[in-house]
Amino acid sequence: MAQDHEKFDTAMATWQEWQDAPWGRLRYTLAEANLMRHLDEGPGGGPLRILDLAGGDGGDAMRLAAQGHHVTVVDLAPAMLAAAEARAEERGLTERVTCVRADVHALPAEITGGGFDVVLCHNLLQYVDDVPDTLATALAPLKEGGLFSVMAINRHSAPLNIAVRELDPAAALAALDGNRLRNEMFDSDLALHAAEEIIPVLENLGCQDVRHYGIRSFCDYLTDDARKYDPAYYADLERLELATTARAPYMHTARLFQLTARKGTTV
């Protein structure tokens, strides 16, 4: 399932509006918080070299660059990369953010041999056919012992989301064994995965110390979306999400799953 970058470019305004919404802000806040649990565990000090594959307009990259790290954003959509460059300039981060236009499955040599400390593979798996090959490709630029972070839509959340938000138990029942989701924003059919399916793939690729987190364990099942824009309510919701991102059973039904791991010596 090749990515059609024109769809991403066309949906730029809608995507940025989504990022600014409460659910978009939670997605980035939680991903950053989960990464922070592990970024200090690596050897040495100073800024890290981070690779953000399919990084779009830099939602993750800007937060990490603001902490002093050097982030390389790889994406195939020109408008997304242009937006990332603009965001970096607005924030005074141009020296810490590098944008490279490339297909994740055909990375240039300077990326594959880069020896990055951290590699992000967020929201890419739903657009590819061969998950093990994609993960192996994503791991290649990561140095041994480096931190790998994978994020994808949680298949287990789909029936629950339908039942709660659409009040349609028949459709939720049909979705129990489904593995596809229609994304209207990017006019794409997405593949759905589960953390327990991806963890063995990572381990077979030599990854170690795999950790499972949930992104938006409650937000997507609270139907009053307007109330989420209230600052006080959002603050309470954010505290709840942060408290449960690594807490069973909530990560198993969260809208997204995030897995972090260390690259072993056998990859």
C-alpha cells in the first residue's frame, strides 16, 4: 500500500486543525511523555540525533528539537515538509531540524548509515503492506542500543469506538474481526494492528526491552467533544491520560498504541 503524498498535501489544513484540537494535542503530549521515560537511559550526554520517519509536518520533531535534540524529519509529501520547515523557523529551531524528502522504503545513504540515537516510526504502519520489512527498514539507521518508538492505530479500539460514539452495536460486532479503517481526512483505507502482534515482530528483529503504552485511553470514548476545549476540563483529561498511558488494562483499548524498544546487536 504505497503512500500517496498528494492526499497528505491536500489535507494539510485539516490535518493542522486536527493537531490543534484536544485529541491531537493529547496524541503528541503522551507520545513525548512516553519517550521521556527512556531518553535519559542512553549512554553519554548532550543532544541526541533523532530520526522521525514519515514525520509529516514535524509534530513530534518540534517538541524534541525544543529540548535541544537534533531531529531529521523524513517524509514523501512536499507540503508536509514545507510546513515542518516553516514551524522550525517560527520556533527558532532551524539549526536543529533537517527535512529530507524520501520514501521510507528507499532512504538515502546518509540516513541509513546515520547511526541515530532515536528513531520514530509513528503512524506509518497503517499505510504499508509489509510490516516486518517496514520495521526492519526503520531500524537500520538506529545505532545498537538506540531507542525505537512505534505508534499505530489500535485495532482493539475500533469496535469500542463504534459502539460508544456511533451507538451502533451491530456495526461494533462486525468490527470485532475487522482490520481496516477508512480515514476520510487523507482519503485512505488504513490497516489496523494490535500491540501484541507487533511486539513479536520487534523481538524477532532483535529489539529488546519492549514497552507498551496507550495513547488516548479515555478521550476518544468521551462523547462531549466540545467540553474538551475547556482548559480546566482538558487539564483534568490530560492528567488522566498521563496516569494511564502505561497502566493495564487501559493501554489495551486506547485509540493508539505506542511501543518503545532498544535495538539489540542481532538486527
